[in-house]
Amino acid sequence: MSVMGTQRICDEKKSKAPPCRRKRDKDGAPFRVAGGPEVLWVKEQGAVRTRQSTNRQPRVHTQLGRAAVQIFAANERMNQVLIEHLDPAAWRAKPPGKNPGKKRVRTIAAVFTHMHNVRCKWVRLTAPHLKVPRQLNRAHCTPQQARAGLAESAARCAEMLAEALGGCEDEGRVEKFLRDGWARPWPVGVEMLCYMLSHEAHHRGQVCMLAHQLGFPLSKEVTSGIWNWEKLWKECGASGGPGYDS
């Protein structure tokens, strides 16, 4: 094929390629994704706009904050349900097996006190202006004390999320999330909520597993109930359910 023929085919291919650099929304503002090639147009994927559309940002931020508070309340309700239905004999029972490199394996009591104490650390480091709950002692904490402590630390975490993500009068007061003293602070965002929920879900899984291994398995009604988000939402005082009250 001649050089001129090759050039003509290349020109035709270019003319058929979508003019991605010219795609704009109905207001004339482009859609961008930071960190990609120079400009990545993703209008078809429904991407969130950049700072050019600041007129919608506060509303979305407020909705996120309200949803985060409700989600963490439902998360706490799961903890309360587990403790409420857990056999008292399993609370301090010694877990089976060995944990290489550590002196002892956490009991169920130790797992729940750890969850509460970590929340206290999040609040102390991220929102020190809030009242930090007292920590719980794993050696002496009762199920009733754990439920009360977790309820209080959940309330403080909800306040922290509201101030960080919007939905309260002090919106924006929390600007960084610090999960530990050694950790690098994160700008507040949905990652903050995801990290907090992941930590809680991880330890709830441990509790369910330990209860089973100790011979005190939780009923199917309980283990299935913590996945019934519609019911959890109502038990937390929300009328609509996930996605309807934010």
C-alpha cells in the first residue's frame, strides 16, 4: 500500500473517533476524573462533577453526612443485637486454639471492649472538642456495661461524622480523620466512614465465629437479623429505610 493510502486510512479512523475532548454536559461543563490521563471524560458513567459545579456540592455533602449518621446507628444496632442474644457463658469463655506470637486470644468481652476503646481513640484524635467516653476494662466489663459504653461511643462517632461530612450546625468543624497516633491524617470523606464500618464488621465476624467455636452459636434469626437493614433502620428511629431518609 502506498504512503498516501496509509495516511488516508489513518485520517478516516481519526475522523470516526469520538471527540472526547469536546464532550460537555448540558450546562457546558466537562466531567473530569482526577489522576487519570490529562482529562478523562466519563459523562456516560455518571461521574461526579468537579469543583466547577459547586452549586450542588453542599447539598450532596449534607446528604452524605445524614446518611453516614444513620448507617453508623444501624451498625451499632447490630452490635447491640449480638450482645443481647449472646449466651452469658460465652462472654468471658477462653477461646479455643492458640494465637502464635501473642500471650492470649481475645475473649468476646475483650473484642467488644476493644471496639469501644478504638472508637474513643477516633474521637479523641479526630474531634477532641467532643466529650470522649470513658474506656472499658476488658477484664471487668460486663455485657450491660459494654452495651452502655458502645451506645455512648456510637453517639460520639455519629456527632463526629456529622461534623465531618455535613448534616449538622457544626458542619466542617472536623476536617481530618486520624485513626491512630502513628497514622497519617486523612481528609474527611466517605473513606472515613468505610474504615470505621470495616473495623466494626471485622470484629463482629470474630464474635460470631467465637460464639460458634465455644459452643454457644447465635441463632439463625440473630445472624440473619443483622442483615435486615430495613428493620435495623426502623429500630434506629428512621421511618423510610436505607436511602429514603437522607
